[in-house]
Amino acid sequence: MRLARPGSVQSAVRASYAAVGGLESASIDLGIGVSTLSYGTERSEHRPGGIGVNYLDSLGRIEPEAAVPIAEHFAMLAGGVFQPVDLRGVTGADVHRLTREFSDVLMKHAEAHSSQSENPNDYTAKEACAQLGEVDELIAAAVSFRAVLRAKTGAKI
């Protein structure tokens, strides 16, 4: 497979193929040749359509994990983050999970700004890392809760 600059869409394409077991597995899943799929990762003036986004869409539909690196890449370009939504076991009553996760964020915040902290006026690197984990859990809970509520309206998630 061709070399790709980290952070480039070609790198995201490579990660997407890796998510399904590599270029050969992706080509089998898509029903196209390895060389055709590899060719799709090259930047070329001869192919203004680019890197086979249609192949990526098909691959993501076959194996949703393959869509994750692409979603992460474009979310990062848009100044955001991609947060997968796992709705297994989630109900409309999960506001309790949401408040529990928020409580965890508040607890880490209080610890980071207490007299026990190395820097009570701000987060230390270690405290920031721990808080990021709590914030990620809060975001996941909020997005899951939103998805369940949205589904109840009859709209697509």
C-alpha cells in the first residue's frame, strides 16, 4: 500500500481498510481487485474524483468499524470530534446515567482545584487526562440519550 502522510485523508483511508483486516480483506468485501483499491488511495490528476469515496461508503455499510477512521478524520477537519453512539441497553430513562456521568466530571473538577492538587488553580496534565476520560463518558451518555429521544420522535438518528 502507498505511503500516506499522518492526518491526511489517505491515512484515514488506510485506517479504514485496516479496520476490516487490510487492503486484501477490504477488496474481497467490496468485490474489487486489490490493485483497484490501492489505486484509489493515490492522489492523481488523472482521476479528479479522487480516492474512491464510493468504495469507502460501501465498505462502511458492510463493516461499520471501517467508517470510524473516516468519520474521525472529517470531524477533525471540521473542528470537532466523532463520538460513536452505542444504543445497546439505552432507554429514555437514562437521564440517570447522564447525571451520574456529570457528577463524575464535577468530582474530578473539585479534586483538580482542591488543596490536594499540585496546582489548585488549574488542571495538571495528569488531572486533565483523567478529566478527559470523564468528559468522554459524559458525552457518550448525552449522545446516547439524545439518540434515544430522537428515535422516539420518529426521525432518523
